[in-house]
Amino acid sequence: MEHGSFTDNSAATFSLTDEDHTIANTVRFTLNQDQMVTFCGYSIPHPSEARVNIRVQTTGDPAREVLKDACQNLMLMVGM
């Protein structure tokens, strides 16, 4: 699920269900390697809830596309 502004596509928060620190930290690391990303961080709203929020802010490119590219790069790195 994506939370963000309809007018500014360069910043958004994405909620991933059934995930934890493992995937969130890996995606955060991959996003921070991208020169188009100005900020990336994640939070887990509550320890008993299997959900991760990942915040992405870019230099102007759509955050959704930058996240998608980072996930594709991550899949290439792990050999999927």
C-alpha cells in the first residue's frame, strides 16, 4: 500500500505486510545506493504487527518507480 501526495510523486510511504527488519533494512540499503534518493528510512509501527513502513523521497522521480527499480536490483543481487 502506498501513502503519499497526489500532487508530489517524489515522496511516498509504502506499507509492506508480513515483513520485518530483514527485508526493510535490505530495501533501505539498496535505495540509499541510488543517487535519485534523497531520503529513505523504515519503521515498524508495533513489534507485534507484521508490517513495515518504508519512506522514500527522491530528487524528483516518482518514488514508486524508484522503489520498483531498487527491488528489481535487489532481486538481481540475490540471484532470483
